[in-house]
Amino acid sequence: MTDTRAAACRHHPRHQRRGEARLPAVVATLAAVGLYLFLPEQLLIAPRYVLPALEVVLLVPLVAINPRRLTRQTKTFRILSLTLVAVIAVSNIVALGILIYQLVHAGVKDGPDLLVAALQVWLTNIIVFGLAYWELDRGGPVSRTQVAREEMPLADFRFSQDENDDAVQEVADGASGTSDWVPTLVDYLYVSVTNSTAFSPTDTMPLSARAKLLMSVQSVAALLTSLLVIARAVSVLH
């Protein structure tokens, strides 16, 4: 980045810019809700529409507070957003537990339905942990764009952009220190995808204890789904 552009970033901090778009998080949340709605009946911990209805009820005021851009945050907003992610996460982990239990103890014979259910749980796992990382890192999406960098909470993740300042010019121009780059939901979903497929961090490193704990839980859940559930389903098909 040229000196002029770097100076512009310093004189126009993120709190003078637009916040992150609301739509991607809404789409991701509704996708997780939809995946739960189509789970087999035996994997549900409540009547089919109870948890999805609760999740939509939690989502509506979040959209009302920030309908287009995430620029405002209150204590209530923070509690609602974290509660929404927690409800989706707990329901999906319980569904995985029930699925494993049925495989081991109930002698499930419907291989195709089992494969579809395992895929639904695995996809929901990616979405919900991506949302969790997005909500927690550096104080959440509002904090990352509306708070001056020196006032931002400590980072939970270190992205490659956070250490690219001394790279070649075309790479350094996009680094956090020179371009004032901050991660968005897409970046956290990518972290979630790689953690669910490689079962470990790839190019983004967890820094805080809670980030390491969340990534550990996600990796174990993905590992169980991939190795135990899918392997069992394939064996049933044969």
C-alpha cells in the first residue's frame, strides 16, 4: 500500500465505515434451521417446529436492530445473538449424540436416510461453529468494524492477513496493519470448513482458550460424523 493509502486508513478508522452486511449471517442461520427441520424424527429432541421457531424468534429482533449493516450493539443484542448460536449448536450436538446412540444400540438399518442425516449434522456443524467464531472473535462483528483497533478486545484467531505486513507489496497491501482489514463471516466459515475436514487448524490459528476449546469440540464432532456415522452407514448399505 502506498503511503497515501496507509495515511487514509489511519485517518478514516473503521468506526466511520459501514458495518458488515447482515444478509450472509441471516442466510447461514436459516440454512441451519432448515437442515434441522428435515432431520429424521428420531433425532429430534423436541417437536419438529419448536426449536426452529425459537431460533427464528431470536433472529427477528437481531435483524430489526441491524436490518442491513451491523453497526449497533447493545447488551440485549449481544445476549440474543450468542443465545441463538448456542441453541443451534446444542441441538445439533444432541442430534449427533442420538444418531451415534442409535447406530450403536438401536441397530438402524436405513442406510440412505442415515447418510443424509449424517450430512445434515455435518453441514450444520460447519455453519454453527462458523457463526460462533464470527460472534466471539475480537468482540463480534459490530466491534470489529465500529471500535478503534486499539480498543478492540483481544483476538481469538490469527488470520494470515494479520501477519502479512512484510510480504511482497501486492500481499502486504491487503494486510491488517496497512489496509485495516478485519475478518467477515466468510472468513470464519472457511475456518470452520477446514477445521471440519482437516480436524485441525490450517492457515488460521486459535489464540484464546475458548477458541481452542470450540475448535476441539468441532473437530471431535466432525470426526465422529465422518469416521463413525458415515462409515457405519456405508457398511449398512453393503
